[in-house]
Amino acid sequence: MRIRYLLFACILFCSAYGLAFMPDDDPLNNILSKLEKFRSEYPQEKVHIHTDKPYYTVGDTIWFKAYVVNGEKNELSNLSKILYIDIINERDSLKRTLRLPVIAGLAWGDITLADSLSEGNYRLRAYTNWMRNFGEEYYFDKVIRIGSSYASQVIGNVSYVFNKIGGKDNVGAVLTYTDEDGNPLAGKEVSYNVQLEARNIAKGKGTTDGQGRLSINFTNSQPFILKSGRLNTSLKLDEKTVISKMFPIKSTSAEADIQFFPEGGQLVNGLRSKVAFKATGPDGLGRMVSGTVKDKDNNVVADFKSQHAGMGVFALVPSAGNSYTATVKFDDGYEKQVKLPQAAASGYVLSIGNNDTDNLAVKITASPELLDKGNVTLVCQSNGQVKFVAKNNMAKQTLSALIPKNRFNTGILQVTLFSPNYEPVAERLVFIRRGDGMNVNISTDKSSYKKREKVTLNFNVADTAGKPEIANFSVAVTNESKIPFDDAGETSILSSLLLTSELKGYIEKPNYYFTGINEDKEMHLDNLMLTQGWRRFTWKSLLAGGFPNIVFQPEKSMTISGKVKTLGGKPVANGKVLLLASKGSMTILDTITDSEGRFTFDNLTFSDSTRLVIQARNAKDKKNVDIEIDRVPAQLVTRSKNTPDIELNVNSSLLSYLKGRRNDIEELKKHGMFRRNIMLEEVKIVEKKPIVKNSSNLNGAGRADYVLTGDRLQNCSTLEQCLVGVPGVIVRNGMAYSTRSPNTPMQLVVDGMNMEPDFLSMIVPSDVESIEVLRTIGTTAIYGMRGGGGVLVINTRRGEPNYTARTFVPGITTYNPQGYYIGRQFYSPNYDDPKVNKERPDLRTTVFWTPNVLSDSTGKASVGFFTTSEAGNYKVVAEGLDGKGGVTRKVLRFKVN
């Protein structure tokens, strides 16, 4: 019979209070003080972006609201006052970036998807400068599919078949081309090239068969290095029309993976443990599996089967001298054998049951030789904030207790067991789901509406005790008949702030755990906690005093700073510095340099279009000085953790929406209301070559044998590194050579000026807009003898945001900093106004968007809008939070006849 011992619990309502009862030399005091230092000095910020729609087409506008909160309580943050929003394409190239002012933790804006964009999987990324200290894992990062109604005259699809021979991956790709009605494009010439990790590994041509299909094959001979890439294709539709399509290659192998995770961290001989597992395919998505676990004598000791997203759990009692192997059968019939982690001879097992609504059931089990060795300590904390501490002597093999969940906030709780020597020996993540948020009721004034009829949404907000609450919401209304989407696949404020911002790595459909919550989903969420790796810190590093290295400070305002030096490089003290705008509107400002020659202009406010001139003089009013502007390095674009969300066939997956948008455009054109710069019938070539700005190429901008654009230089520390892998170029001793003339350095041309070949190492990659590589006689002839070894035309970012243009005029420089983006207001027609033309078609895809709905002191708010000229099932999505960290998402539907 098991004896249950209640753990003696010391609840720390605040660390100072709890520590006051411990001796200064108590090791627990050291642990808790380190956690408190981490919590107070390195606070975590999170960002959630609410967008009006789940997917878009070229020409649409993304309307968004940003919530910047502190990680501890999900309360609106007062730390950072500036937020960065990026749009990144599949090539990890930054297509658009916005700098937004954050007021009381909130910001909103819009991004117009230019006609020049191609269809594909884009990323919406958001972060503050402070968040850059802790890694991109904690940024808001969401994959957004963007289709093109212009390109939908040709629908391209790809499917892959994989096999492995020796150490090489062989891939067969079947391309299928049809028109938008599904008719095959037969007998069409297709050119293609395959890139893996930006390396070209195969290219060729072919002709589609009677079903519009073309089969190609390629081999990845370095699968440990080359993981993923893209298949670029060009289909010749007719003599004047070429359609370019790019298809992602998520993997070159079909080999699936499975990992096993003992609860608490390790298996221990003789102690029963839960073992969770997670099976994923090469695309990163969960795979359904089943199987058995056998010991070394081939006896079956456990059966298992995945429950959701490739995850599941089973129980195991390992024995000394034994080993265990899982035979795993995947859903496609493939089988593999995987050894389970080796059990420790001695140790602790921490097990937590989360089935009870009110309590956590905690059980600690220890090996016999660890009994009566002193107190074990249980520490429960969230984001460094200690919520619960308990100590007890391990006199018996099992300690059990119930911990009330009302001690904790909704979200992820980290439970750690420390040995009598205060070493962390077991750890478990638990998701606490409590009714501690807002009670929000949203209703319409009618159950159904007519076309162009006014709708009133009424909000009623209260806390759990029923008292009215002030809360802030963003509201999006769409016609779900035109824009269908599964709520489980959404990125919601709940999944973002409570789950994905707290867990490293990819989570498949995180909003699944917050829609239609039932017993099964609670179990699936617990399996996720058992399998998903997560560490804001490691105990070993924390206890050794290894705190994060702070490089980026919270931005309270826009600031321009720098240093004034003599032409010989010495600081100019008491120099006069003048700041004025050469473009845009901004007050003229002046200041004096300090003893180190430094100057600062802070609390600035200016828009994106502002161009600045900085003028400096020394104390004697002489202009023979040099001005050096401080520049914060731009955030690198690294690979997204959400790569599994990439859709192979974007236009095909959005075909219904794109057809609707195409019909909308035709209807608008009939009424003279379509004003795009690129008309539909004029689009002949999709996915044009990149435009080379600021080019000094004598052949003309972009007329080169190869163009290396600035987005591909972001991860290089020197230009020599950037040129590695460029076709036909080799780098030796800091100079570039063409393979056509391996003994003659290539001529450098920087912004039209001829430079010596060894000047290459002096150029900062972040200053470069593009590099045009000239190697063949057709591109180098115009340069005469200087072009004998080839030419590198290097074009800098003149006129680009955050670029400092140095001139030969002393005492003056121009600077183009990135200013604030000024958002537009969403247009919503008022059909009660007799001046509004009700005969014109109203084909809004987003029926209504408002980023700022605020409930009053009675907890009430209301907004009104008009339905469009199209019937359907309308969907209202409202997201928001209150002043206490309560987070909510509400979905409401109504019908328009």
C-alpha cells in the first residue's frame, strides 16, 4: 500500500518575502535570488500580431494590430516604445520593413502587397530591439500564403518521390501545369534549375505531356549539408509569354524521425516512468505511428500509438542490465527500430498529473539508495517568477501531493526538482489552463442581415467575479464564404502569447489546443509539454551566474547619435552639431559634443520619407571635421522555425479565393474602379529578375553574368565570404578572380570609381545594395583592358534607409534613417449616407477592420459597419486583453442574405 505524504509548501508571493525566512547561506536562497535577478533584470517581451485575414493575394492590404506584452503576466509592456515589422519571402529576403511607435504596448498599421510581388510563402516577423538580446526563437513569426490572381492563368503543382542509394538522396519531382479551370497545358517547354541551400545542383529542359506533366530527377549527394531549397521553373506559354514558378523543396529525403522523452528527463532503473514520443516526417509535420517496445530478450514490454500530431505516451519500468528498442511502424508502412534512452542506475523520477481542473498531482519517486539523504526541493516558476517552493525529506520511496492550480497563472509552468545537494535532477513543463481571463460576450443586434445593411457589434466585458472591465480589442470581419479557413490553423493571440512564444521549435497548428477544448485536447496538450524542448535559460548556466549578454537596449524613442572627430581621428570636444531635414518635415535641432566628441539627438519623431543632413563644426567654428553616425546593425534574416507550414503549391491551395479576386477585378474594371498600375492582361512574365538599384554598370543596370543582391549579403562578415559560391568567381588572398582568368584579379568598380582589387576587404557588406559580376567578353568588353580579368561592379545603398552617405565635403553628411510608418485608416462605406453610390459593386474581401475597440468603465463597447454587396456567412474575430494580463479571442458568425 502506497503512503501519500503531503509536501510542506512555502508559497512565495514575492521573492523578497520568501527569502526573508531563509538563512543567507541556504543554497535555496542562492537559487531563488538568481531567478529573481533573471526575472527583474532580463524581462521577456512578447509580441502578437492580429491580422485581418489568414491569407492574401498580390494587391491586397494586410491590416494588423500589434500587442507588445511582458512575458511574466502578459500585461501590456511599458519597456519598448518601437516595434519592427518585417515581410520576408521564401528566399529569406526582406521585402518590406516597418518601424512603428508603440503606445502603451499597442501599435497598428497596414502593409500593401505590391503588384511586383510573386506568389509564395511569406513570413510576417515582429520584434523589439530588446528582444534581439534573447534570440529569434521568441519573435513573432508567422507564415502567410500570398497568391497571385495575375499568375493564376497558369496553375503549377509539384509532388515529390524520394529514395536513397548509398549516402545520396534521389528525388523525383512531377510538375503539373494547368489553366485555372484545370485544363492541362500540354506540349509546353519548361526550363528548370534546382537549388539546395542557394547552391545550383541541377538544371535542364523538358516538354509537358498530354496531362501537362513533366517529370524530372535530381540527386542530393551531400544530404548532411544540403537540407532544403527550391525548384525554379519557367514555362513557355507562347512565343511572347513565359510564366515563372518556384516550388519549395522542404527535404530531399522521405526518412521520418521519432524521438522518445522520459518524463522528468531520464529513465531510472526500477522506477515507473511515462515516456512520451514524437514522430515527424522530413517536412517537419507530425506522422501517425504505432509500435512496440521490446527488451534485450525480445520480450514486448509496452505498446504505443500516436494520438495527435505524431505524439503519444506510454509507461515503462526499466530494469538493471536491460536495454530497450522500439519497433516503429509509420502510416505509410515504413518501419524502423530506435533504441530508447539508456536508463540511469539511480535517480529521481518526477511525474505530474494534469487531469484535475483544480489541482496538479505531483509524484516524486527515488531510488532506494537515495532515501534519507536530506531534503528534496520542488520549485515551480514561470518566466523566472517563482510561484511555489516545497521541501521535504525523501524518507520513503514516493512522495505525492496536490498543488492548487490557483497558485499559478494561465500558461506554461516549469517544475524543477532539486536533489539534497541542490542540483536540478528532474524537470517537467505543465500547461495551466485557468478561468482567470476575461469574460467577453460579443453579440450582433440581429441574427441575419441583408446586403449593404448596417451591423452593430456589442461588447460586454467582465472579470471572473462579474465586475466590468476595461479592455482593448482588434476586430476583423470577413466573408467566410469567400475566405474559408480552419480555426485550428490560425495564429491566435492565445496560441501566440501562451504557447508558441514560450516554446522553442515548431508547433503544428498551435491554435488547435485553444479551439473546441475537450478532454482529448487537454491530453494532447500535455503530450506537447512532454515532448517540446524549451529553455529560456539552463540551470547550470543560471546558477553559475551566466546571464544573457545585453547588446541591444530598449528603445524609448528614435535617437540619432554619433561622434565628431578631426580629420586625423581625434575627438572634437565642445563641437557644434546641427540636425535638419533635407526632405520631409522636422524641426532644426542643435547640440554640443561632449569631451569624447559624442553627440545625441533623442525623442525624435519623423516619418519614413525624411532625409536628414548633419552638419558639424569644432569649437572654433571650423568645418574641417569628420562625422561618424552610430548605426545599430540590422536584424539578420535567418531560417524560420515555421518552415513546416510552407505550402508547396500556393496558388493551387488558394485557387477558389484567387478566382474570386480575379472576378472581382473584372467587375471593378467594368465600372472603371480598377486603378492598379499593372493591368491583368498586360502581365506576361511572372517573377522578374531583381531590379538593380544605384547601378554603375556601363552595360546597363543588371546586364551582368550574375547579380548578387544585398539580401544575400546579410549573413556575411566580409565580402570575400559573400562571394564564396558565386558561379565563376574564386577568392584568394582577399582578392576576387574569375575562373576564366585565374591569374588576373577582377577589377573593382565601387559606385562608378575604379578601385584596387585588394580594396574588397575594406567594404562593409551591409553597405552594399548589389554586386554585378562581369566575366564574359560580352559584359567586360566595354571596360577595355581593365576588364581583362573580369569586373565586380559594387553598388552601395545610396539613398536607402539607415544608410550614411559620406561625401568629400568635410563637416557635413546626409543620413536616411528609417522613420515611423504612418498607418492608413480602413475604409468602411456608410450606406446610410445618401451621397454614397449604392449601385457600385462593394467587393471588399475584408468587410471591416478596426484595431482599437476600448470597453468603457461599465465594460461595454460597440462598433458598427455595413455588409457588402455579396451574401454569405460572415465571420467576426475579436482579439484583445485587459489591464491584468487577461487574454481573449472570440469568434462570432452571422448570415447575410
